[in-house]
Amino acid sequence: MTHTDWTDRVQVRRAFKFRAYPARPQEGRAVRLLADHCDLYNAALLERREAWRTRPVSVSYGVQSAQLKDIRKADPDGQGRHSFPARQQTLRRLSTVFAAFFDRVRAADKAGKESKPGYPRVKPYQRFSQVLFVAGDGARWQPSGSGKWAYAAFQAVGTVKVRQHRPVPGAVKALQLTREHRRWYVIVIADAEPVPLPVTGREVGADLGVARFLTTSDGEIVASPRFLAASAQVIAGLQRRKARARPGSGNRTRIRRALAREWRQVRNRRRGFHHQTARALVNECDVIALENLTTAGMTRRPAPKPDPGKPGAFLANQARAKAGLTRSVLDAGWARFTSILTGKAAEAGRRVVLVNPAGTSIGCHRCGRKCTRPQQKTVICPVHGAIDADLNGARNIASRAGLGSGQAPTAA
Ligand SMILES: [Zn+2]
């Protein structure tokens, strides 16, 4: 095989979540599996904490993984029963948590903040809800075929029935056993080769917003779905009722459940909308550029609204809270939409470019001068006059990604 052959074989990793139905004894063993992995996770965490206290060094994943064999020998009926690669995955997971912690420490130091980020905490059993297995080594996937059930076999648990509602293309690499409240799920992680879509010649920058969900640099608009705003109102109403209900009363419990149901519905419908929107973009565009929200997105919180009637004053608390809630219902999905879009693009051989979002909304896309923004929907360039704010943002995103269509001057 030549070198080119090898690099051409890009694999796309996808995860499929299926409901699992362990028998009663299997469920008992699965609970024990989670508990044993939780013990391992916490022991490794404490070891790192001790080392950190004595002197600021970090214990690496490699050092901890090397101890697994000895731990197994010392505890044959506990840790010793479990899959070796699965326990390595649990240690890796802790390693990821620590890497994120050190990133936060560095970021806080850089920003000169006085409060230090919280040190990773010991997990209680009820909060430790997943174990990742390597397929073929401690776990095995048997797809449903013509029969009704698929099966997932896990070391120290057994072969569990799984409702497989869609096919899993590609090679199964890992299986994750997960508990959510009283339900169990198996997440099947598989690598498949992308199936490229025909070239369309269209490349766009896309701006994500609140009033409009999405605006492309060539002028296509995807409106924010109305059901989100409607749900925001229902949720606001339920929250007001919950605040008035007596703590511990049956009424309050009912309201809390209704609230949870409404949020679940919002999440599901929003996910459907994201999939649909992403599907259309991927079908129609070869390259899609977006703002990179994983780095800067969290700073996009609703700012307190100044009261236009009284300079220096802010709108009443309730109005602000409601505006914040509406926004969070509407925009909480940007990062998720981006990840759905990125996944679909990878499967289809399309390209997604994430650009630095700094200043994309306020600079003029034609000359780069700083614009004023007297209204949410319009920016005014001192030279080029009023421009639709979302379109301006989308064109800046396209230029930043080096896409031609973003720099196309507007006639008029
Ligand atoms: Zn301009």
C-alpha cells in the first residue's frame, strides 16, 4: 500500500446510542461494575491530589496505568474481574478531567484572577454512570440482524439485550455502558469511511444568531423555529408557578415534573431542527465556515439591558431574567449544532472551517472599519452605510475562512 492510499482512507467516528435491557442479575453486576470503576477513578484521583499537595507535579496516565496489573493481583475478586482496557479508559477519562483542570488554572493565571479553579472532585457512586470498553477486548457487539434484539456482551456483566433502532455502519471500535437514572444504554462507537456527496461549487460563511437561527454569506436565511419561543414562554410560566408553590407540596412536585418534561421536549425538538438544518447545508455546500464557539461561545451571555428611558439604569429584574431565559432556550444549541454539522460534513466529505469569532459582528465586511450598531439587526459602516448585521457577520466569517463568496462586493 502506498503512502497516498493510506492518507486517503480517512475514517469518520460516530456514536450510536441504544436503549439496553439488562436482566435483573445483569443489572446488579452492571451496578457493581460502575462502583468498581468509580473506586478506581477516585483512588487514582486521590493519588494525583496527594502528589499535587506534596509538590506541584502531575501524575501521568502512563504512571497510573502501569499500576493496574498490581492492583489486579491485589484485588482478584474486585478490580481483578474487570476488563483491563476498560480500566485504562477510566484512567484516561480522569486524565482528560485533569488536563481540562490544568487548562483552567493556566487561563486563570493568565487573566490574573484571584479565585482558583476548583480541583477535580471525588465522584459519588450515583454520579459515576459510564464505563467505556474496547470492542473485542472485554466487550463484544452483536448487531440485531433479522432478529429483534441486538446484544452487547460486557466482561463481568454478561450479554445484555439491546434495542437497535438503526444500523451501525463501519467497524465497531468501542462500546460504552451507561446508566441514566433508571435506564441503561449502550453507546456503540464505530469508524466508517465517508461517503462523498457530489460537488456543488457553493462555499458559505454562516452566522448563528437569536432572531434568525442562521444567515449565510450568500444571503440564505434560516429563521429561528417558533416552537422554541413558545416553549420559552411555557417554561417561564411554570417557573413562576414553581416559585410560588409551597416547598415539599404535591403541587410543587407536579410543576417540577412538568418543567422537566417541557425542557426535554425543547431539547428533542431543537435536536431535530439542528439535524434538519445541518443536513440541508451539507447537501448544498462544499465548504461551510462558522465561528468557533468552543473557545469564545461561553462569553456570549445575555448582557444586562440598559433601560432606554433612564440612562445608566437597568430594566427590572424580572424582565432581565425572562430575556435571559428566552435566550438560553434559543441559543443553548449553537455549540451542539456546530458539532452535528461537523459530523455530517465529515461523513459526506465536506469541509467545515471554524474561525476565530473576535470582531466578526462589528467590522464592515467590505472595508473592515468598525461599525456602529444602533439596532440589533443593522450595523452602520462610516463608509458603506447600513448593512444587515447577520449578513455582514456571515461575510466576515467567510472571508476569515478564506472563502471567495464572502468577499463578493454587494451591488448598490
Ligand atoms: Zn465599510
